[in-house]
Amino acid sequence: MTSQHAVGAASADAARHPLDPLNADEIGQAVSILAGDGRVTSPMRFVSVGLREPAKDEVASFGPGQAFAREACIVALDPREHVTYEAVVSITARSVLSWRPVPGARAPITHGEVAEFERVVRADPRFRAGLRRRGIDDPDQVVVEPWGIGSFTAAEEADRRLFWTLTFYRASPGDNPYAKPIHGLHAVVDLDDMSVVRVEDLGVVPLPPGTGDYTTGSSTPRAGLKPIELRQPAGVSFQVDGWEVRWQNWRFRLGFNAREGLVLHTIGYADRGRLRSVIHRASVAELVIPYGDPRPFQGWRNAFDIGEYGIGTLTNSLERGCDCLGEIRYFDVQLADDRGEPYPIKNAICLHEEDNGILWKHFDADLGHTEIRRSRRLVVSFIITAGNYEYAFYWYFYQDATIELEVKLTGIVLTAALPPRLRHGRCPADACRTPPALLQHPARHGG
């Protein structure tokens, strides 16, 4: 049995604590205040609008019922100037407290830019010609993924906001595109100008056969498993008050932002009547995936999923499927799109309890007596989708005052195509060879 209780209203209520995430009204107010101050131009894109967290001493001195200021931190970029800006806006005083350019900073890609990135790549005649060389006539059947570039081939490109592509072919509406990587065809796009700088073609490698269909309708689950029911007939053992959570001796607050996703604040543990501070702020600061493939057009793949994309913006809504089991409490969150408009992610954070085996046990052989204590843990989680991968982040709180972070990797393995091989591991003709010129200057050869 699975039961799910949403607490989406938590994100829409007025803030009751300085660390409560911004709600939709506050996001709208912050953007309006900045625009009203004359700082926002028409081409400007918003990267994030979130809470400017107060200083640690301000949080520590806060008491229920006290008044507190609400401030937003806004990251925006002007593509014409190729400049990233940071602003601090006082929602309480309705004023812009600071506005500064950040020299050398490259803002992460926004959702709006992803859609436009895909459009300009598919429309490029050089890219379309590369697809036709591979027998692909419809660019709309091609999945175009924007990837950050870790290094540049020319000094004049070092200051540009460039993204590279990986591409995959979706043969039919329900097909798994990651089963058909399009080898060697890449576009380099300037995100600020939203133009294709160049298209590179290493050479045609046939698309892999088969569909790679992983859906339940196309596969047979392993037999022999009987249902498991998770029940808590007396209800949950945790208490939720707005964004504050209490469980056993633990006490902490939930937060959320576009870059890091879930943030845990003011984690404390009650010890003999005193709440001991354990961690003031906990989050995942960066997620780095170095693929380490030395082949041409592959060695640059070194994704920074937080810095280049923001895992808060990639967060799943957990209302469908069985991402969490048992008696569930969900939390909605609010983020801003690249026009500064607030939008919700429903059921972004999951809170539940689960059994965790034996916490302590002892058998007294002389008395023939056994004592055992079951271990239970509180779980706070959220899940993101970054292209082919899913990352599931779990913060565990245990009864023995232990905190644990577990990151589970799932989804689909990122694939790459190889030339077909004959028996004995030899390639037909020169299909496995890379032209020496491409090995020396891979980025300078293309359509």
C-alpha cells in the first residue's frame, strides 16, 4: 500500500521564517522591482531568482513572531553585452540593493535557451547536410543535446559562451534515442548570439540497429515477486510546520534553489534538553562527470551538471510513479524561467520514514533472552533528470545521530557509436581510422 499526502500549500504561504524559500508572489515582486529600477532590458535573460539567505548570526537570533526582511538574489545575463549580472533586491523595502557585473563568469544555460539551441541547430544547412549523409532526412527526429565545452580550440573563442552538441536519432515516436547515437556530427553554438559557429563532421558511422526500448510494454518483468505493502496505521512519526521538520531528536529546515536544488538549513539535534547545532547549511555544491574518452570529439565531455545547468531546474515532479513509498509528505517549490516568470515544480521534495534493519541487538545466552532495537531513518530526497541520466539525492537522518548523503545514479548509460567490425576485430577498409589532420585539429574540420 502506498499513500501520498501533498503539502504543496507550503510553497504558497507567506514566509514565516527568514530561510523559507521564495514563493511565486515574491519571485514576481523581485523581478518587478528590478525591472522598475531600469536594470532589465528586453533581451536580458534570467538565470535564477531565489532567496538571498540571511547571515548565520541573523538566523541564530531569530525568534518566532519577529519581523524579518525578505531579499532575493537574481542572476541575469545580457546576451548583447556578453555579461552576467548579480543583483540583490529587497522585497520588503521594494528597492534594488546591489547590481554588479561579474567579469569572466559564464551563466548556465536556461530552459528557454535549450529550446532555441535545438531550433537553430536543426535549421542549420550544414547540420542538415551532415544528417543526410547519414540517411536522416527529418531533423525533427534528432535529439539535440547542449553540452558545455571544457576547452577551446582557438583563443578568440575563450571568452564566448559556447556549447557543443551531442545528437541522437529517434526513429519512431516511442523510440529510445540513446540507442542510436549519431557519431561525429557536432554543432558549436554561441548561446548569447544564438548562432551556429561551426559544424564539425568526423565521418559517417552507421546508426546502431535495434530500438533499445526499455518501456514496460516492451519488456517482461522478472517473475516470482509477490507484493510488498508498506503501512503506518498510526501515521508518521515526524512533524512538519511550514518548511521545518522535526523527527526524533532531529530538527531542520528545508530550502530549494535553481542551482543546488534541495538545501537543508539549521540542522540540530536535541541532547538532554539542549538543541545542539550540527550543520548550518547542507547542499550538493557541484556534480562533475568526467567521461575520460580520449577519442576525437569525445575527450571534451566533462559535464558540470550544477554549474552549467542547475540541478534545481532539472528536478522531477514526483507525483507520478513510485519514486517514494509509504506515508509520504511532498513539498512544492517555485523557480523562475528565463523571462523572470515564476513556475512551480509540484512534489519536488519527498519526505518519508523507512525501516533500516537492526540498530542494536544482544542475546544473553545465560538467560536465553534477546533484546533488539529496529533502526528507522528519516529520508529527504529529490530526483533530477540530466539528459540520459537520473540522479536521486537522499539525505538520511538516523536515530543514532548520524547523517548520511547518498546519490543514486540511474537512467540510461550515455552511448557512443563505433564503426562496424569484421570478425577477428578488424575494421572494414579504413572505417576505424581517424584522419591524421582530424587528430591534430579536430575542431577545424567540418561543414
